[in-house]
Amino acid sequence: MSALKETVFEKDEHKVPPTSASLTTFVVLAVLAAVQLAVGFSDLGPLKVLANLLIAGVQTSVLGLFFMDVKQGDKLTWLCIGASVFWTGLMFLFILTDYLTRHYAAY
């Protein structure tokens, strides 16, 4: 009988991040959630939406880079992330152009 060939998955090792890195990421996300809560209760007017979207974008980046191991991803992973960010930005652009060309105040 011939020996079984090693597959790509058997050669690939998953590196487990240290506990301190995971704890630091959790603390950063908790602080950002507290900031988002404080912004939600503050009186910023129409800037409240922009502030919350920016905080949510930072939270998404932290989650993707550290908890989902995108930082160690290959080129195909980065291509998929870039394409999804591009299309999401394009959708926001189309929605904002429609919203900003209306003649009534929404708030």
C-alpha cells in the first residue's frame, strides 16, 4: 500500500493568538460600544448618524482583522474584502445621492 499524500490542510497550521491579544481586542470593542451608546444619548443632531456609522466601521474593522483572522488571510481573501467594501460604498453612494437630492428635510 502506498503512503497517503499530505494534503494542504494537514500542512496548514492555525496559529492561536495569545490570550492578551484577544482580551485587548475585547476591551477595545467594549469601549467602542460604550462610546456608541454615549453618542446615542447625546444631542448631536444629524451628526449622530455619521458618528455612529464611523464607530460601527471601526468596530467592523477590528472584528474582521483580529477575530476573523483576516490579517493573516491570503490574496483571495483580501480581494473579496476589497470587492465587498467597494460595492457597499457604491450602494451608500447611490442611496446618498438619492437622499441628498430630495427637497424636503427628513429630520
